[in-house]
Amino acid sequence: MRYTGPKWKRARRLNYSLLGTGEEFSGHTLKKGDKREYAPGQHGADKKKLSEYGKQLAEKQKLRDTYGISERQFRRLFLIASNSKEVTGTKFMTILETRLDNLVYRLGFATTRRAARQLVNHKHIQVNGKTIDIPSYICNVGDVIALRENSKDLVVVKAALDAQTSTVPYVEVDKEKKSGKLVRLPERSELTKDIDESLIVEFYNRLL
């Protein structure tokens, strides 16, 4: 199942910012961007050092929670990546990054991936002029992602775009037209450096 509880609790337990900004910690135990070396709770500081399997499991959980998808979806995408001719870990992260809900978030149409997923689910998003309501839809380079004509005045979208200060280099966005494009695939160096995807590969290789 996909975790739907408070992001700050999950981030605190994993000692990792799921938004990549540290904002989920603001006002909840930690100051923005701060980390602790132990889990939350009365006995958090007493936790034993993680085993190798525990490290692999935690790394998988961090990446899965970052994109907010179920274990079943996560594993399916890993299998696709492992069957490609590219480096499995890098290909896996590229696939996750090109999901429609993630690109809606990256383009600035939503402030979180969860909100982006709702926009897709509620049929506010089009890809190449066709309405797509599947958040897990994998986009291709050159795909144009835009708000439907009758959804362009959504207050939440306008607020998100107004709050946007920058975009990742592999997308282009036209705030006036409320549309954007995946101009190329991301490079590994452009994705989070706080994830060791090799541990995730090792985790699933145990099971396959």
C-alpha cells in the first residue's frame, strides 16, 4: 500500500526529506533542513545499527516514499529497469522521474507530488492534447504536458506556479499557457544525491 499519512512523520523516521527541501520538518520537531541520527520516539536513540539488509530496506523506502507509490508499482518499475540494457539503478530512477504525476510536480503545477497526483486523477491534465488520468503514465521525451482548457484557472495551480522559483533542467514550462515539456531524460547527477540506488538493486536482487 501507499503511505498516506503525514509526510513529516515519515521523513523523520527515515531521516530524509521526501520533498527534497526539508520543508516537511518545519514546525514538527526539527527545524527546516535539520536531521537527527536516530528515529523518532522515546527509544529512537537506542536503536541498534542497521544491518546491511536494513540499510537496503531503508533506502528502498526512502525512494518509494519520495515518489509516493505502492510497493507493487515500485517493484514493477524496478523489473522494467532491470530488463533494460542500461544501468539498472539509474534507469529505475529515470523511470520514476518520468511518471506523469512527478512531471506535473516538476513543472510547478502542484507543490507536492501528492497534489500533482490528484490533478491527474481528477482529469485536469493532458499529454499531447489527450486527457490522461493515470498518475503512473510514463512520459516520453518531447511530450507536452498541460492543463485542460477548462482547468487553467484552478486556484491551486496558479498558487503553485506563483510559488515556483525554478525548474529542473530537463523540463520547460510556459506559465502563461500552463503547459510544459519533457525536453530530455534526466541525468543521474540531476536527481537526488541522498539515495544510494545500488542498495535498492541489491535489495531486489535478493528476491528475484
